[in-house]
Amino acid sequence: MQKNIASKIWEIIKKRKLLRTLSLLNAIFILFIIFFFSINLAYSKKIAANEKQVQQNEQDLQSLQKLVLNSGGAIDLEMFKDKSFADSDEVIPFIALLENMFSKADPQADIVVKSPDDQIFVNHYADYKVSLKISDKDALYSALDELYNSRFITKILDFSINYPDDPKTPGFSIFEFTVRLFLK
């Protein structure tokens, strides 16, 4: 019955030019609606992502303001005098710089980029996981001084030391920490 009605309507539309034109215009109108709806959906996703980024930046700014207020304005800006933010194309070469710094402390240092690629460009920082086996702590201290005196703005996060099971036996201590490199 449905098929019969559709075929009768199609015959009427085929015979009359005005109905053919209106049907074609309706089809074109429906295609435009679908097209503009998909564009609107894509833009609304982009707007939501931008609003999320703006909220994250506002939270970061508020935390920086709290840090300044809590420190009583005693933040040493001279620390940033010779330092700069790294470019995004320096994320991978920074591993070689870290390996060079920590090779004196542990030639088999394990250094990997911890941040996913998409988050590096959103958050403007890259995290590196560094794992070292050290018996001479002075070499570690000199490597950390080198990192502090490098031209990049960095921060040490999640510093942990795992000592050997028996403290009387000489062995290596495992140092694990995260180095955050701030990007432009």
C-alpha cells in the first residue's frame, strides 16, 4: 500500500513541472540544512575546546597570582634573566641535552618524554621522566646544577629516591624525577 501511494505521488510529480521544481528545491534545502548543521556542530566543538583552554589558562593565572601573593612579592625575577622558553621543535633535542647532563652521574640514564604530543601543544610544556642509578650523589648534584643553569625555564617534579634493600651493602640508589620544560 505504501509503495502504491509513493508511485502514485511520483507519477503526479513527474507530470507537473511546478511540483518537480518544488521537490527539487526541497531536496536542495534539506541538503543545505544538513551541511550547515554539520558546520555548526564542528564549530561548536572548537568553541568548547577553546573555552576549556581559556578556563585552564585562567586557573593557571590564578595559581600564579596566589604564588606571588603567598610569597609576599619576593619572587626573584633575576632567575629568568638569562632563561627563555623552549621552541616546540626543541622537545626531542632536549632529551640529548638531559642525557649529556646526567651521563656523568649515570651513563645508562633512562630519559623519555612523558607528555603526549597533543598535550605538549595545548599545555605548552613537555615532561621528561628521568631514571638514574647513582652511587655518587655529587655527580647528581652537579647535573642538577647544570640543569638549573641551562638557558631553558625548567622545573623538577616528583623527585623520588629508592635505596637498596640492605643499607650496609654498597649499591646504587635509584633516582626518579620529572623535568618539566616550558615551551612558547
